[in-house]
Amino acid sequence: MKVFVVDNGGQWTHREYRVLKYLGVETGIIENTTPPEKILNEGIDALVLSGGSPSISFESHKLGRLGDYMDLGIPILGICVGAQFIGLYYGGKVGPANIPEYGKTEINVIEKDDLFFGLPDKFYAWESHNDEVKELPPDFQLLASSKNCKIQAFRHKNKKIFGVQFHPEVENTEYGKEIFQNFLKII
């Protein structure tokens, strides 16, 4: 299995890469300007859209060709700004959080689904965001929320496209490795 991480300038892009490597996946890091045909030619089975420093509200141009990757027909896991981009791309509303989240936050799982299979109903995750998905796009389902962020995790109802606002790649997030393992099972 080959899962590459798309670098959106995030501080934890290499951590996402290392988690995948640790789980025995063939992986690499690619720029968000990589042509989609190159991704297909490399035989990549799925993508992780990393978090990043660009504000989705006014710097979405810094997210390169992410829109082109949505049509590749492969599973995608968006993290932080990667999740926000998915929400925006499919017609949801994204903008500044009423209360930005940093550090430890309790996540409430609403729908176990495949991504949260085997996890408890509540766990702690690490946050680092000013922006968030404010309204889900059509054809998407809410999977988790927190006290200050209604949309912490979501999925497309018909495609293998998932988004999480929190950072499962850091050790401060409980069950982060299991979330990645569940994503790999989905692939």
C-alpha cells in the first residue's frame, strides 16, 4: 500500500509521514503543486492532506492543486487545513472559529463509522487552528465534535473522503495511531 502526504506547509507534515512509515506503509511527502497525473503514475493508493499554516479564509491559493486531487478517485484524509479545504471544495462553509482551539481538547464521537471504529465515545486530541468548517457540504456526514468546534470530523457519504480538524499524528492525541490504522483499513 502506498499513501503519500501532501505538504500544505504544516509543522506536523513529517510527523504524519513518520506515523505512516511506522505503520508499515510505503509513503512519501509531495508538494501540493504536484500534478495529479504524477500521483496516478506513481501508483499512490491514498493521500493525506496535511495541516498547514495558510488561513483557508484568505490564503487558499497557497493550497496548490488540492482541488485536482479530489477527482482522483482514491481515498483522502484531510487534517486541519486539509479538512477545511475538503469542506470548502465540496460546497460547505469555512471561516474563522468563534473560539480558536489550541492544545488539548475533548472530542465527542457522534458516529463511529469506519474512521473511529473501536474507539471510545470521547477522547482527547491536540488542536491548532484559527479556522474551521462551519457548515458541512451536501453529501457529507458529521462524525465528531467538541465543545468549541461543532465539526471536528466528517466524511463523504459515498466516497472515501474524510476530514479531521484535530491532529491525529501527534502523540498528545489519544488513539491517533488507531485513527490512521482505521484509515488504512478503509483503503
